[in-house]
Amino acid sequence: MKNEAKKRLQDIADACAAVGQFAKGKDFSNYQADEMFRSAVERKLEIIGEAFVKLETTESTLTEQFPELRKIVGLRNRIIHGYDNVDEEIIWDVVQNKLPALQHQVEALLA
């Protein structure tokens, strides 16, 4: 694995971990009520999506291990370009149910 690919994977793992820390002990109502919390989560999701875009251009065979890659990048695009149409319930579902598994998968590749 190239150094650039390792950096992108580390960026993804770090962003997943940060979101986990942001969300620790919080629920959906906390997410809805706190603009700074929502902004921080969305920023990390943007980083995850962009890191996958860059990873795909440098090591596309590696990204084949992520079947939800298109959804991850699509979410990034929605947050950036459709910021006024972001479904908070979808974001919260990603935070609670998708990111922990993604973090685990990426960390396993890095190990």
C-alpha cells in the first residue's frame, strides 16, 4: 500500500473516531439542537468522503473493498452541494450505525 493511501485511510479512521467522540453520550435530540455538533459531524463526513475520492484515484483496487463507497461520496456531495437539503435523521443513522463499522474496517486495513 502506498504512503498516500495510508494517509487517506488514516484520515478516514481519524474522522470516524472524532465523530464517535463528538456523539458519545448524545442522542438525536442533542444532535438536532446543537448547531456546532451538527457542523462538526458534517465536516468530518466531508473529510471521509473526500478522502475516499482521493483514495479512489490513487488506489482504486483498495477502494473495491468498500461496497458503500458511492454512498459515502454521495453523502459528502449532499452535505457540500445540497447543504440546505441534508436529512438529519440520515446523518444520525450514519453516525450511529455506519461509522463504527467503517472505522473498524479501515483500522484493520491499516494494521
